Amino acid sequence: MGNTTKRTKSEGSAKSYPLSGVQALQVLSMLKQRHPELESEISELSSRVFNDICTEDVAQEVYSALNSLEAHDCWEASGRQWGGGYRDEYDVADEMVREAFSPFLFQINTFHTTGEFASELAYIQGVLKGLHQFQNEATTDFSDYAEDYPVSFATDILSDWCKRHPDDSSSRELLRVFLSDQCPDWADGPGDVLAR
């Protein structure tokens, strides 16, 4: 027979479990159902966590995602295929870069669709800084395949932002100043999008 021990309140705090994201949402939903009076507090805390953007952290995540790509992986996936056919190494490299970068585009869109425009702007600044850092400081042997992507992605991101916020001149100026300070060689090129 197994030995079980029952803890009392005086013996310590409740045990916490490493829940998956889905499980944590289930617990939160159950808590809200049991205690409807907590709904506004849950909403406030969710908003605070969702909108807690550190530009430096975002930049590091973008840089790391792109700098972790390796030419060896590209070479292994390209060339003649077992089932027939051929995959060009530049096509494979394109897929790798786009796959590594897609979570950041998804997050920008999520901020926009939820109406969290200040967070969208802060997150975009982090993404731009990470792309710029990758362009100038990449240490991966894959960077030869990805040399045009940072400017292209930055231009697309800024162009999309301008289309979504055509009348937000103060944020446009904020982005212009950010590029000038953090990505000075992009004041022209991607920065030209902001001047339109």
C-alpha cells in the first residue's frame, strides 16, 4: 500500500502544476464561472499581461529566431528529392525565413485585431529593431541567404501599419523617430514608407 501524506495549511502553500496554455485557460474559465465577481479583475490582469511589451525583448526574440537558422538545414532540405523532383536551396531558404518570422507577423496582427494599437506600435518597434540587428550583427552562416529579408520585412510591416492607421500622424512620427534613433540606415528605404 502506497504511503500518502496529507498537507495541512500550516505545512505550506498549495501545490502549483505546470499547466499547458490550454489547461491554464480552462482553469481561468472555471474560476470565472465559480466566481463571476472576478471577471473584471481577470480581464484587467489579462490585458496587463497581453499588453506588457518590452521592445528590447521582442528585438532579441526576432534576432534569435533568424540567427538560429543554419545553412546546413537549408542544404539538407534542398536538391534532388526522394520522391522525384528538385527543391532549389533559395526556395528552401525562403520557406525557412518566412516560417521563423511568421509568429512575429501573427502577433502584430493579433494586437491590431484586438484594438491594442499602442501595443501593436511597441511590438512593431521591437520587431524592427530585431530585424535591423540581424541585418547588421548576424553570426549564422545562413545570413547570406537572408540578407534581403530584414529590409523587405521592415518595409512590408511599415506599409501595412500605414494602411491600417492612415490618420495616426503622431504614431507615424514616433516610428520615424524610432527608425532614426535605432535603425539610422533605414531612415531611407523602410523609413520612406512613413513619409508617404
